[in-house]
Amino acid sequence: MIVILARLAIRPGTSAPFLHTAKQLVEASRQEPGCTGYELLVDGDGRYAFLERYLDEDAAAAHRKTDHFRTLGRALGEFIEGKPELLSLHGIPQGHP
């Protein structure tokens, strides 16, 4: 299992168009083979995060090559302030010490 947390801040005054585009990305990504979860989250400071879950590294890599990721991800870029913070986590197999 691969889990990716992408945290980002958006420019002031862009929350409505950001959310419109981000929700399209979430819905399209949830349909991908190998994607087991894709959520859009917000914290108390107004920073957003995408929480993504994939069966394996191949599924995560395939996500980054989809048309919807490239198109909608590019569209989201105009709302993002600064560089997104990415955290990639791997599941620990059962029985692993």
C-alpha cells in the first residue's frame, strides 16, 4: 500500500474555483484501477490536503500519467501558493518486525 499526503496552501480569494477543480480531480481519481482512496481535506488554517491511497507504486505512478491528473493538476496550479508539501508513506507488511 502507498499513501500520499499532498498539503498545499491556496491564494486568498481562490477557494471557490480551487474547490470546483479539486473535486473534479478527486472524483476522476477515485475511478482509477489501483486507487483505494482519494480524499480532499482542509485544516483549521485553511490549508488543503489530498490524501491518496494506492495498492502499489505502479498504481501511484499510473495516477500521475492520467489525463485528468495532468489537466486538472495544471489547472490547480494557478490557485496554489508556494510549493506543495508531499509525504509518501508505504504500508508495513504483516509479520514485519
